[in-house]
Amino acid sequence: MDALEIAIETIFVLFCVIYFFYLRFKQVDEHYLYQDPFFWFMTGMLVYLGHTFFFNLLVNHVDNEVIKNYYHYSYIGDIIKNLLFTVGLFYLPSKKESTSRSNFFNAPNLDLI
């Protein structure tokens, strides 16, 4: 397995997920954080990558017998990721975008009716 390339990719994706959370925590809106489906997707990625990072990094440096005994524990990260993605899919249809006219045009609303 190419452990170094997988480790670099994992660190890059973890950085992007942490940056997503940084930007999300900076914004204040009327919706709860757990109502955003992308929160669940990013949390699933964070759990999966955090759980399987050392399994993928150390796969070349461990005996095959140890891998056979402990590799099934890496499936726990997959299961949790899939559950969190499922929760995100349930919140996805209820995500409503505000389509007010003021979002598209920077002009005053002159309707007096």
C-alpha cells in the first residue's frame, strides 16, 4: 500500500474539514448546526479519517499477522461514517435556501404595497 500518499491526502482532507468547521462556527444564523446536512457529512469524514489514519499509515510497517488480527477494527470508522452520512441525507431535503430578492440585487425595495 502507498502509505505516504494516503497520509498526505488524509492530512489535506482533515485540514479542509477543520477549515469548514472554522468557517461554520464563525457564521451566526438562526439555524442549529446539526440541521445543516454538510455538518453531518463533514463530521462523518472527520471521524472516518481520524479513525483510519494510523491504520493506513502503519500498514507497511506491521507484520501481516498483526494486520489480520486488528484490521477489522478499521471498519468501525466506516460504520460510523456511513451512519453520519445517513443522518446528513435525512437533513438534505429539508435544507431551504432563502430566495429573497434582496440576496440577488443590492437595490432598495421600493414596493409600498
